[in-house]
Amino acid sequence: MLKRVWIFALVGSIMMACGEGNNNTDKTMTEAEETDAIVDSLLYYKNNQIKTDFLSRKFPDLGREKAIELQMACLKKELAGGGELAGWKMGGTVGDSASFDPLMGYMLKANQHFPGDKISIKVFPENETMIEGEVGFVFKQDFPNGVGSIQELKDGIDYAVGGVEFAQSNAIGIDNNAETVKTNHVLAFGTGQAGFMLGDKKINFADFDVENEAVECFVDGESAASGVSSRIYGGHLTALNALVNMLPKYGHMIRKGDVVITGSMYTNPTVKGNAKVNLEFSSLGSIQMEITD
């Protein structure tokens, strides 16, 4: 497995003649430069589909806020480079989690696939991906300050659509030891967001049975997984509410037209090569694709 170690040197010593204010400025610049170098490394690994223990080694006890800071810095650089934000994913939302731990990840339009596509396995980290059956929610208004109630949230959703997330994190443990990779390492890398697909069938949110949607995933004609909305910890709306109220803290917000996928409704199958995949939703239609070598 390919691993790369990046070494970051801090800028030289501060001259004694400088005042305290200048010392603080120099320190801030140094921290900013180091963060920028780390972000460049994270984006390098992501863009080259490399799994790495870089974060596990550099930040063995990476905190939640630092992880989000790194992810948001990656997003900022991607947008500055011409990337377009399509929406967001929510992780930490499945019912077998120890507790509801909402984790966000951004989704770029460049990583969107479409029903019927043939998708090379090589676009995913080290040639493998989980196929997650999800529901996508598309918003019809901006929420710059979050929401004050679930009803306010519901009033802002335009429609529901079947969704697939291709999930595979670039973060691994030191020397591939799973005990040394933490949730926050995965969060910093975008919470495993490796691509997504939305179905063609849309249901007005007011008409969508948000609590009872079900999905079954078939791989090469065989049932690989199935599940229901009740597997989402606290329900899809709990995940959406957490995200809408979380984003403003980090300088972002849900905007009109954004799509949010809220977590897989089943235990995910992993694909590592040629496969024909079909997801059948109870009310949101079907989504087919082919994974190729």
C-alpha cells in the first residue's frame, strides 16, 4: 500500500528586536502556513485516491474542532480552485451508533455520477467503495442562521430523491492498524465522501413518507443489503436539523438547491471491481449503475 510522509517545517525564529504584537503575528502566520501545507497534503491524497496514515501519525489525538477546521479549509481551497458545492452528507447517523454523533462532509458537483453511468473503480480510494442507499433532500430556501424548529426545517425542503453515496475514507491507522484511526481523522478527510448519485424520481416533501422509506441493494443480481429509514438515528429530520444548525458556526449554510444525504439505510456492501448495481427504493424508484475495472 502506498504511503507518503510529509514533513512540515515551521518558519524560523523570531528576532528579539520584535515586539510582543509582532511575535503573535509571526506565530499566527506560521500556524496558517502549516495548516495550508496540511490541507495541500489532504487534497493530494484525496485527488489521487490514496489511503494514508498521515493524519493518524501527525495528529494521533485529533480533536473534533480541528478536524472540522481542516475539512472546511479543504473545501475553501477546492472552491477557490473552481470546484462547485452540490450539497452535504451526514455521517454518524445510523441506529447502531453508540450515540447520535452528527458528522458532516461536503459534496462537490465534480463527484456526482448519474443513473446508468459506468464508473471506474479507480476513482475511489485504492479501488474500492461502499454502496450506501440513502435519501436525498433538496432545499428550496437558504438557512443562513439555522432553524428554530423541525417545522421550519420541513417548510424549507423542496423534495426527496433516492440517493447513493460512494463512501470510502482516505484515512487509515498507523501501519494500517485500525485502532489508531479515529472518527475525527475520517471527519477531516470529508467523512468518507467519495462520490454520490441521485435518482430520477422526485417526491414533493409534503407527500413523502419520511419515516417509512425502504431500500434494497442488488449487486450482480443478488441481494446484498436492505434497510429502512428507521435505521437512521433519530430519523432523517434529526440529521438534517443537526446539519442546518451546525453549518453557520463554520461560515457556511444550507442554500436553495443544496442536496443533503442523511446516512445509509442498511449495512453497506463493498465493491472492489466489476459489478452491476441496482438499488430499489419503496417509493423513490430505482437507481442502476455499473462499476468497471
